[in-house]
Amino acid sequence: MSSQLWGAVVVIVLGYVLGFYFQSRSIAHLDKRIDDLRAEFNHRIDDLRAELNRRFDDLKDWIRSEVKRLEDRIEHVEHPIIKG
């Protein structure tokens, strides 16, 4: 009777060991997938920041050129050419 009992115990313990093994493999795979998704998300955020910075730089350059153009026009109006 005790050999049947030990056989059942071995089967149960083996089931637990196999369950832990496959579950840990599955968790490791999910951890890697989560890390990959996190890295991809961070890369996209960095690209978005770079694009926004570029657009703001373009906007600043445009504003500077418009201010320069307006200053030139104001200077031209302040010092009109007098034909004589």
C-alpha cells in the first residue's frame, strides 16, 4: 500500500514541477514581450519629442524671419525715399 501512496505522491510532485517549469517559461516570454513593447513605446515617444522640437524650431525661425521682414518694412516707412 505504501508503494502505491509513494507513486501517487511522485505523480503529484512531478505535476507541480512541470507546472512551475512551463509557467515560468510563459512568464519569462511575457516579460520579454513587455520589455520589447516598453522599448518600442519609448522609441516612439523619443521620435515624437524630436518631431515636436523640430517643428518648434521651424516656428521660431519663421517668427524671426517675419519679425525681420516687418522691421525692414517699418524702417523703409520711417525713411521714405524722397524724389526730388
